[in-house]
Amino acid sequence: MPHTQTYATPTRELQFILHEWLDAATGLQELPSHAGIRRNDIDELISALGHFAEDEVAPLNAIGDTEGCSFHDGQVTTPAGFREAYASWCAQGFPRLTAAREDGGRALPNVMTNLVIELVGSANHSWLMYASISRGAYECIRANGNAQQRALYLPRLASGAWTGSMCMSETLAGTDVGLLQTSAAPQADGSYRLTGLKRMATVSEHDFGENIVHLVLARIDGAPPGSRGISLFIVPKFLPDANGDAGERNSAHCEGLEDKMGIRGTPTCWLRFDGATGFLLGEANKGLQAMFVMMNIARLATGMQGVNQSERGYQVAADHARHRLQGRSARGSAPGHEADPLIVHADVRRMLFTQKAWLEAGRAFGYWLALQVDRAQAHPDADARHDADELVALLTPVFKAFSSDNGYACTTLAQQIMGGAGYLGERGVDQFIRDVRVAQIYEGANGIQGQDLLGRKVLADGGDRLARFQRHVAASMAHIEPDSSLRPFADSVLQLGERIGAQVPRIAARATANPDQVGASGQSFLRLLGLQVYGWLWTEMARVAQPQADFSSFHAAKLATARFYFAYLFPEAEHHLRVIDIDADVLMTADETLF
Amino acid sequence: MPHTQTYATPTRELQFILHEWLDAATGLQELPSHAGIRRNDIDELISALGHFAEDEVAPLNAIGDTEGCSFHDGQVTTPAGFREAYASWCAQGFPRLTAAREDGGRALPNVMTNLVIELVGSANHSWLMYASISRGAYECIRANGNAQQRALYLPRLASGAWTGSMCMSETLAGTDVGLLQTSAAPQADGSYRLTGLKRMATVSEHDFGENIVHLVLARIDGAPPGSRGISLFIVPKFLPDANGDAGERNSAHCEGLEDKMGIRGTPTCWLRFDGATGFLLGEANKGLQAMFVMMNIARLATGMQGVNQSERGYQVAADHARHRLQGRSARGSAPGHEADPLIVHADVRRMLFTQKAWLEAGRAFGYWLALQVDRAQAHPDADARHDADELVALLTPVFKAFSSDNGYACTTLAQQIMGGAGYLGERGVDQFIRDVRVAQIYEGANGIQGQDLLGRKVLADGGDRLARFQRHVAASMAHIEPDSSLRPFADSVLQLGERIGAQVPRIAARATANPDQVGASGQSFLRLLGLQVYGWLWTEMARVAQPQADFSSFHAAKLATARFYFAYLFPEAEHHLRVIDIDADVLMTADETLF
């Protein structure tokens, strides 16, 4: 029997982030395409998505984990209730939130559609994957498709009638997609015939909707080897007929499903293309670039997954700690009490505060980044667009890796607080760990994010993006008065920024002599920048909370958590400031036979 | 289908630890009861256990995870092959290794029987649990039983004909066993009738052997509340008849099994005692003390579990990193190579080295501690016994918590190196994570170990035990010559010892005013002492390896890993040296409604 799970929309937290701190509605007024959005629109979206999340998909989360998807005779059956929830999702128009107006969409800004990722993903990440991949396919076709392709596919994806699927990996081509072997043979009519076996293809076969639009990476016959010879194709499960309806079955067939540690309600497919008809999407041999449209969205969503699962774990752990009577306070129990709630113990509070500190700063980071994406896309001023774009480029790998690593730590702490009951999976805590674990692996493993950050985002431009971010932080911290009790927080953040900045020329010098230095220092660099970002966010949140902290326990909690963050978590930087200064030789000179 | 798993006994590593470094055979000569043991005896035991581990239980590890145990009509069926492996285990006389000679045992020292825990536990931790609990029951009856109880139960447990079971937890009594409600009503014949429902009772019902000997915590009618009123009882599944054979079925019945995140081949039972006949073991109301006999053994075994699962993960990850061709070296690939093995990447090496560094120091720690237990039990000199006993008392919570926390990190890194395939559980890596996770929770959750260490083991004796350990370290580091290239390692270890020592009076002063300080600082104190212990061990291992490192890649790897440890892992101390100095108010002043 699946354990009972419940999810409560963190409405108050979202109001704090989106209204009190970020003031997103005011920020959006600067962007002409979103200038009509009011606070009330944001609140209504929180409410609508919250109901769907709590009532329609949260109850399916444990079922998805227990039942998984099943495969029989080429057909995939999704867990009980998933299909009906998808029908409801479409009937309520949710797939249209992110789509363009000309495709029947509402074209909401990212700072709002991030609510879809948070609320639906928190409630049931496995279920969200179906919707997420469809959105990704939509964005990819919108960015790369010709007029005919856009007219055919986009409205159908926007309504949810058709769903999307991504087919990238093969047995010999995972992280290194350039090694793929699926081939595409040009046909006289301009189409291609694709042949090959894809694996780890997410939601590429299921029982939702009328058609599945596979986006498939393959090599056109005669194209160069490696990543320079990869093209992207649209391969519909059913070939559209003259009316644009799902017609003849294409020869792309699921051959089985993978068993996985988590996200077990999502089908991960083996998909065989047996001369399947495909249509080139974008330019030949530019398939990777075409697909990169989706990579930033996917990495931001993956960072949110770290937040989401942490929220799930925290809800359970905090409730357990407040109500489970076990053991006695170090100060002695109240008379007549046989036992105290776990929350009287300092170490339990350390674990709860750790979760709050990572989780709430992660949420702030996610919505702030989403707003920067909106500014980069829609601000009328080119400098403002460029500024936002640079910040997003720098901080996306940080959010993806830092938040997912922290999410694994947080869900593990939630289980730890539950003790033996947690190991038995009560209230879903073991599922949260197993589900969030993939966020450290997919969309570019976290080690790769560290190299992307340090190599491509920091060293490649001589530290300009990093300096830009530090100017933002400095401007923000300048709002903390010299006599404010928050000034030590602000000073810590600024000082860490200087210490990180001072490392950049040192690493650059080493990396010139030894290209392995980027890999050797990348992980610590990413942790350092993440710690600084979260320090900046906690100082910001404390600044907003402080005036109300005397009479609002919600705001008092923000101040207490900021204080905890700087006392317990922020000093992790001292570890990484030492590691980052280590020469790569420590790693690289050992012969590989020593391992 | 379960994924294929293989396990290779790390014979060379064991020889290095047991012969080259610890020189256990020579050390045992000081202990009269073990003075006949030679190196060859140790090697033969490694070989015999290694064969059993590799050939008989390792192949069942994935099956245990996939099948789990099943419950039907009061009967528990263990996973395919488990029962036959147990019969073979008994036929080969393995249960006798740890038993006393008068019970038909071989009474091997702990430094050798630790090989059982490592090799069998690495191969199949779920299977080891059946043997471990039986050993625990044996030790508990041997320490607490009267002559009749010892004569009846011990030979049957020593042969493996009967197995043991521990029944402690109830729904309302987990960590806080003093809350238990199971009652024991005295009978005219001196026996008791036990009534209550136990849960999380490990291997308390299965299909091995002829009888199951439950050791059950319960409260005699009229006994005081809390932990002062708890007694320990022997409750056999089948009541022994006049010949000592398994006779009438006792009314202790399994009502079902728990589903668990890992160790799924081990049955975790609900067990109902419905007026079951039990026999008092040891003194009335002293049940917790009677059971504590097993706690140190169990904590050392739990520390080893961290080592064992790390070894499993490392074997898979190192092989994968050396053979999986994916991506290119930062220095450029060799001509004609389409891709390089993963091990060319600095960050992959960081992850491999991290596993090696935690794992190999953990193994050294485990065998060193086991030898100290032997000295504490069997040394002819009372001062030497006391010295060893104090070291064991101080360092047991460190080993339990530090090694299990590191084991979770190591298995997670092994999966990370495997990437997507790891998330699919290929070669068992996800099972290793799920199995090792429980080691952080059971036998006293790791937060409790931190409080035990700091409160009972360090502050309670004014830092005497800690100072004793530091003298051992100083004596050991004095063997590193001033001009040795290892001297910086030794100096780092000594310096960290001084910094930890300097914290003790500060924490003591704070704890006097605020008892919550022990809980607030315990986790960081434990990490600090663990980092120092591992630093000491890595310096020791490097000292032994150095003379041969120029011509032996095995020894060169030890030096390279020591260097990595001090560069990458040891500086974690800088984080915790700051946290440990934080006042508990940061955690405790927040009202519990803020969570």
C-alpha cells in the first residue's frame, strides 16, 4: 500500500517572495508584453494551480511511485489516475499558460509559469514531467520550426491535445550525445527516414492525448562525425494527415521501459526508429544548437525540483518534529509529560533550519532568475536585456546544481528526522529522496554544471559576468544601513564575493598551463558562488522581514532562518576556499591504474 | 529483472590494513587468549569468507532487493536462495567463529570477526542481518543469562540451528524505548506472559533454522514508568521441550512486514505477543543495561556498513570510469579516439578519490577499533585494558556516524559517476545508496551519536578521554621525521587536535549555562573528530606505503589518496570549527510555531 501523502501549497511563502520581496507585478510593468499583469493575477494563478496540485495530482504521487508505468505489447499504461488528471489539466487550459497568444496561449511570464513547475512539481514530479516535456517540445518547435511546422504542431501542443517527447540518449551516447548512431536518410519528398534505438526517452510512449511528437537527434547520412553532424527531427507517433489530424502510425515504437530509482510514475522508454518518417527541424547539422533552446528552461526547472522536493520533505519533517513525542528536552520536561516533541532538541532544529534555509533561498533564487529571463526576453531596453541575459547565463548552472544538491541533502534530513518511520517511507519521505536524486544527474550532471560555470561563464569572459553579478549584489547590500543588525550579513556576503573574485585570476593562470584545472576547481567554485547567492538572498529576505518581525511570526521565522544560515551553512565557504586553491595535479598525476 | 551485481573481495586492501599497517597477528600475541593466531590464519579467514561472500551471497543481493520478503498466513518467505545460503553458512561452521569455545565456538578476536561483517556485509547486507542479529542474541544471553539459559540457548545459537531476534520498538517507542507498552505478567512457575505489539523487529520471522529466539523488552506489571521499568525477556518462537528441542508453538506471531527503502531482503516485522511465555534475562528492570551489551557491537557493525557499501559503490564506479568512453579530455583526446574514458576528467577523479579516501580510512578505523575491543577484553594488563576501553568508548560513536554519513556520500558519488545508468540502478548502485541509508538511522540516529560523543564521552569526564586519544595520535605522529614529506600531514592532524581541544572548555562553559549546547554543537564536534581520526589514519597509511610507493602502484595509490584527503576533504574542518562556536540560542530561541 502506498503511504498517505498530502501537499499544502505554500501560499504565504509565495506571497512573500513574489509580492513582498520581488514585487514581481511592479517589475513586470517594465515589460510591455506583460504590463497588464497585476498582483491579483498572480494570486489567482497560485490558487488555481494550488488546487490542481493539492487535489488532483498530489493524491497520485505515491500511486505513481508504487505502481510505476507498465509496458505490454508496445503499449505503456500510466499509473492509475494520471491519464484523468491530464484530461483535467487540458480541460482547465493549463497547457496554454506558457504558449504564445497566436497559438491560443496566454504567454505568461516565466516568473508566473515558474509556479507551474513549483506547485505541480511539488505535488507530483513524475506527473509534471509529461507537461514539462510537452512545453519543451513546444518551445523548441517555436524557436526552430518553419511556418508550416509551427502552424501544424504548436496549437496542438498548446492545447495539450498532442504531447511532446525528447529522444536524445543512446546506449553509447549519454552525456556525450555526439557519439549517437541513429541515422536519417533523406527522401525525395524532403522528409527523412530515421533508424536507430534511443533510450532514456522520457514520456515517449504513454496513454495521454491524441499524438506524441518526438523530437529526435540523429545524423543525416554522410554528415560529419561528432556533435557537428547532428540534426534535429520531428517524428510524430502518428503522421498528420491533410487535415492535421493524427493519421498513419509511424514506425517509432516503444520496446520497453527502464526501471528507475525514482520518478517512477514517468515512463523512461526504449524507442526504436525503424525507418520512421521524420522532418528536419531547423538547419541540418545544427541539431544541438536547436535543442539548446530548451536547455536553460530545463536547468531552471531542475533547480526548482530541488526546491520542490525539499518543500515536500520539510512539510512532513516539521509536522513530525512538532507532534512526535519521544525523548526529553535537555532542559528537563514539563511536569507530567512523559515525553516532549522532537522539536525541543537542538539537533532536530538544526536539521529543520537547514531545510528551511536551503529551501526558502532556493525558492527566492528560482523566481528571481525567472524574472531575469523575462527581462532578458521582453525588456524594451537592450542594455537591460543584456544585463539580465548575462546574469541568467552565469547563475543558471549554479541554480541547477546547487539547488539539486541541497535538495538531496534536505530530503535526506527530512527522512532523518522521521527516523525509522522515514526509512519505511512513511508520508513519502523516501520517495522525495529518490525523486530528487535525478535532478543532480539529468540536464547535465552537476559536475558538468561546475565546469560550465567556471570555464564558459567565468573564465571565458575574463570574469566580466561575475563582476556584473557582484555589482548587483553590492547595489542591493547598499540598502542595509551601517547600523543595521543585518549589516554583518551584508558584509559577509560582500567579503565572500571579494574572496571568490580574487580566486579567478589565480585559477585562470593555472588553467592556462593546465586545462584540467577547470574541472578540478569547478565543483568548489560552484558551491562558493551558490553560498554567496544564498547569503545575498537571505540578507534580502531578512531586510524585507525585519520591520514586521516583532508582530508577525512568519517574518520572525525569516529573520531566525537568516541568522541560522550565516551561522551554520554559510561557513561551508571556508572549506571550498581552501579546495579551490589546490593544483589539479593532486587529481591528475595519479595513474589511472591506481583507481 | 535485477541488475547484475558482482563483488570482489578486497584482499590486497585487507592485507595492507591487517598485516602491513596494523600488524594484527603481532598485536594479538599480547592477548593470551588469542596468542596462537598467525598471519596465515587471518589470510585463510579472508579467503574462506571471501569465497562465501562472492559466490554464495553476492549473487543474491539484487534478488533480495527486487523480491523482498513476503508474508502470507503468518509465514515469512525469504528471497530465493537466502535459505540455502544460510544452510551452507551453518554447514561451513561460520556461526561458530564468534562463539565461545565452551559453546562449540572458535572465539576469534574481533579484529578477525570484523571480516565477517565486512565481507559478508559488502556482498549482501540484507543477508548479513540474519547472522548479525543471531550473534547479538548470543552475546546478550551469554552476558546476562543464568547457567540454565546459557546451556540451553548458546550452543544452539552458536551452531546456527536456532536464530536470534531483537524486539524493542513499538509505534510509540522508537528512539525513546522508555515509552514502551508491552507488558509482562509474572507466573507462578517463574515465567512471564508477554502481551503487546512490537514493530520494526528485524528478522523476527523467517524460514531459516529450527527456532527463533526473540529477545523482547517489556515492562513487568507494576514496574516503574520510563526506562527504569524495562526488563529483557527470552521469548522462543517454539518453547524448548525437556530435551531442549523446539517444542510447543509460543504465542508470538508475525502480523506483517514493513516495506522499506532498502535492506529489502531483511524482514522487518510486526510481532504480536499474545500472552506469550517469556523468561526473564538478567535482572528485572535492568533490561536496557542488559541490552547495551549489544549496542557497541552493533554500532561498530553499523560503521562497517558505511565502509562496505562504499566499497561496493567504488568497485562499480572505478570500473565504469575506466571503461566508459564518453566526452573528451580537457587536454584533447589521443588521435583517432572518438571519446576518452571518464577517468580523464578531473571532477570524475575528485569523486573517485573522495570515495577511496573515506572508504579506505573507514576500513582502517574499523579494524583498528576492533583490535582495541580485543585489547579491552583480553589484555592481561589492567591499564592496557582501560586504555583500550576508553578509546573504544570515545570513538565508537564517531565511527558509527562518521562512517555511515560518509558511506551515504560515497554511494551517491558512485551513482553520480554512473550518470543516467546509475539512476536506472545498473550494477546495483541505487541499491547501495538505499541499503546504506539505514546505517545513519538505526542503532541510534547519527544526531544522537553526536550528543553521546560530546556529552557523555567528552564533557562528562572533563575531556580526559579526548586527551588520551590525542596522546595516542601524538605518539603515532612522532614517527614521522621532521624532514619527511609526510610531516605536513602529521602537523595538520596535530594542529586540528589542538583546535578541537581548545573548543572543549568553551563548549563546557556554554553547556553549563545552557544544556542545549551539547545538541547544538554535537554534529560538528563529531565531524571534526572524525576528520582528525581519518587524517591520522591517512598519515599512518602513507607512512607505511611510502617506502614502496616508487615500485608498487598499490602503495603509490595510498600516497596519492592521502594527498587528496588533506587537500580536498580535511579542510571541511574549517567549516565545523566555525559552527561549533555558535551559541545554541541561534537554534533554540525561535518559537516552535515558526517551523
